[in-house]
Amino acid sequence: MGVRLEKPFLLLQAAAVKAVQAQMGVYQLADDNEQVLYIGSADARSLFGLRGELQRFLEDPEVTRFRVEVNTAYHTRRQELLMLHQADHGELPVRNRDYPFQLGRLSPA
Amino acid sequence: MELSLSNEQQMIVDMVRRFVREEIVPLEMHLDPDADQLESDDRERLVGKVKEMGLYGLDIPVEYGGPDIDVVTRTLMAIEMSQHRAGLYAPCYGVFGGAGLAQLFEASDAQKEKYLYPTLRGEKRGFFGLTEPSGGSDPARAIQTRAIQDGDDWVINGGKIFISGADKADFGLVFARTGGEGRGGVTCFIVDTDTPGFHVRRIVHTLRSAHYATELQFEDMHVPAINILGQLNKGFAIANDRLSRQRIPYSAGCIGVAVKAHEMALEYSKQRETFGAPLSNRQAIQWMLVDNEIDIKQATWLTLEAADRARRGDSFRKEAAMCKIVATESAGRVVDRAMQIHGGYGVTKDFPLERWYRELRIRRIGEGPNEVQRHIIARDIIGAGLR
Ligand SMILES: Cc1cc2nc3c(=O)[nH]c(=O)nc-3n(C[C@H](O)[C@H](O)[C@H](O)COP(=O)(O)OP(=O)(O)OC[C@H]3O[C@@H](n4cnc5c(N)ncnc54)[C@H](O)[C@@H]3O)c2cc1C
């Protein structure tokens, strides 16, 4: 498994979201320039898993792209993606700045 | 040998049990089922409560300001502290504090000032870096990370795998080869994680959702000679000593989870009816409950015996190995039976059983795999000739 989430972004549209599995996992939301705005996870309390999480953003004008990774280790994987973003960009995605838990430091190869 | 708890022990156990039930379990209703941290407000509030109870910094020796609680009582407390969803790897989410890396008590005065005291005050965190991709069961032979002297520094190259908490640590203990093959050629270095050449390359995702492991790489990492912990080429003894001691609370944590899973299974078996009667009326279910009871009891007595020997200053290496085997294996069986009694619900994330089931599996491998524990016991009973 690669450390980074490198799948192509998809357009955040109702049909695309409907096709997403209702499973646990992690997702990234991005703008038109594919700049990541938010890294989230669909945990065991997400009613319709990744699909349900993404549906919440369908009306959000800033968010136009998404990609997901089905992963039962959603909790640690989300933290890893946040740390990678921090390592690559020197800061967290704009909508994760209030992430309440302490993150570690990664220096990926 | 006294087999019943003293009044003081009973009081402490009751206090911790109440704390877990009234403070920790309700918070978990609102946390992600795989969470391993509390939000900082909750954490600070609960640390305050634990300090008021006089139980903060349990593993800190009295001379360093810890509460004066003996190892048997601490073991009894550890059994209570893991009785919640995150309890196996994040007992009470760390609000009881901890001593951090026990090896630092062996450090020089200057090292204690820089690393031990800040750790005890909760200002710094450390990691324990022993295992390498070449193997963890027999680190004395497997360690390939090399340290070469360069003036007043040592230059370290190599890597470690499965290292818990290195990404959040301020420093760590890194075991590297400074001499020839085997245990006589390994030295323990205290390494600051902001040293150039220190890299946390990735998280190693495992069955465990709390306190994930990491993979480390060291590239021409310069560490001053004053950061050698203990003596040159004597690092293996430092690693070994910690591992033996750690096995007692490690076993206690497994027992706590088993106790809780068994309690849930008992309760559920009395409520759930099939074919016109509660599950608890069926002999097949009763025997599972009986086997749980036996598994928990034998793990508890073995663990308390190891703790008692440690308290008295007797050798406890064999007993620690025995309780590690029995507690990790029997807790796995208890949770497995509790899951079976819960049927489909047992494997859902609505209940903590699935998390314990996953995380307990690691316990037969971590802190020295159970095969290695059997090897330690065999060596003790057959004689040192066995290699
Ligand atoms: C989640 C997690 C966290 C960890 N955290 C840390 C940490 O913080 N710091 C750290 O240093 N390490 C850590 N470890 C590493 C752990 O201690 C090792 O995984 C363990 O020591 C086993 O080493 P190995 O995985 O290389 O297995 P190996 O040594 O390759 O052994 C493979 C298997 O063979 C068995 N075996 C080995 N020798 C014998 C024998 N003589 N006879 C019979 N069977 C044998 C072993 O029991 C094991 O089952 C962690 C591991 C995990 C999974």
C-alpha cells in the first residue's frame, strides 16, 4: 500500500457520490485546482459510510473534487494523511485546522 | 502467601473501578469506536481528578515524586484501568500518567535532567526503538543498525520497524550495533527526534487502532557520545530488563479486557432468549462462561504472583513470562467466547468486543512473542545450556 493517496480526484456530483461504497474509510475533498481542503474519515458511526459523508458536501460551492480509500483502519489512516499533508505543505488542509487531537510528524521518503 | 486484598488495596481498586465506569465509559459513547485520545479539555479535567485521588504518575518511583503504591496494587489497578473500549492500548486514555521509559532511571544525572524529569512532568515523550526489519524476537542477533564513532559523536545508519509513538516523541531509545555480533555488541543511544537524519517514514497500520506503530530510518544521524545510555556495548541488558518488567502490566491489561468481556457475555446470556429460554439456560453457553471464569482466574493468579515476586525483590523473569503467555492467550479466548455468545452483535462496532478481539491478537506477538516466552521458561527449567 502506498503511503500517499494517489488516485485521481473525481468530480463531486450526486451520481459519482451515489456510486461510492457505504464503507468505512478515508476521503479527501479538494477544489477546482485539486488543492486538498479537507481530509476526513467515515467511521463506524457514519450512517452510510463514505457515501454518507460525501453527500454532506454536495451543496458546498468550494468543494468540487473528492477521492476515497476504503480502509477499516480509517482512524490511523486519516491521521497518516493529515501528517503527510503537514509534511508536504507545512500546514494542515484549511478545513482541518481545528483537528482536536495531537498529530505526530512524518518525513516520508 | 496472602491471597485476599488488604483494605487499602480494596479501596484503591473500588476507586479506580468507579472512575472507569463514571468518567471514562460515558465519554466513549461520543468517541469514534477506534479512538485512542481524549480531547484536551476532557483530558485535563480527568488528569486533575486523578491527581486529586492521589494516583497520578503510578509508575513513577516514590523518590521521583510518584505515589507510594506497590507493584501488586498497581497490577490490580491495571486490571481495572483497561475495562473500557480503548482500554487495552490506551488504558483510561493515559490520564493516570506514566513513568515513560523506565530505562531512563539508569541514566546519568545530565541525561535525567534532559530526558527523565521532563518525561515525568509530562513535558516530553519517548519511544523505545529495538525491533528491526531483520527481526524482533532475537534482537541481540538481528540488530543491523550500526553506530560508528566519529570524534565525540556516533554516526548511526539503519532503521527500525513497528516502533510505537515515534512520530509524536521528542526523543527515543535507539539500540544500535557498536561492537561484534550478539548481545555484547549492542549500545543504547538516546536520540532527539529533531536530529538531522532521523526520519519517521510511515505509519505501520495493524489490527491495533490505538497507538499505531511507525517505521524509522536513520541516515548519517550524529548522536553525541554523552547520549549513550548505560555503557558501550551493554545496551542489550537495558532492553531486556524493561521487557521483563513490562510483562506484568501488559498481562494485567489483557485480564481487564477479559473481565469486562466476560461480564458483558454473562449479562447478555441472561437477557437473550432463543427457542423459548435465555441463552444462559443452555449448557453449551454455560460451559463457555465457565471456561471464561477459569481462564480469567488462572491469568489473574499468575500475574499477581509475578507482581508479588517483583515486589519482594525476588527473581520474576520466569513468572513474568508465564503470566504473559497465559494472560494474552486466555484473554483472547474469553473475548472470542463473549463474541460468540453475542452472536451477530458481537462482531459489530456497536460493541467493544471486535476492537478487543483485534487488539488482543497483537498481544501474543508484542513485548516478546509467546514462543520466546516459552523459550525463556524452558531455559529456566532446563538450565542455561539451552540456546
Ligand atoms: C503493534 C506493534 C507495536 C510494536 N511496538 C514496538 C515498539 O514500540 N518497539 C519495539 O522495539 N518493537 C515493537 N514491536 C515489535 C515486536 O516486539 C516484534 O514484532 C516482536 O518482537 C516479534 O518480532 P518479529 O515481528 O520480527 O518476528 P520474528 O522475530 O521474525 O518472529 C516470527 C515468529 O517466529 C516465532 N519465533 C521466533 N523465534 C522462535 C523460536 N526460537 N522458536 C519458535 N518460534 C520462534 C516468533 O514468536 C514469531 O511468532 C511492535 C510490534 C507490533 C505488532
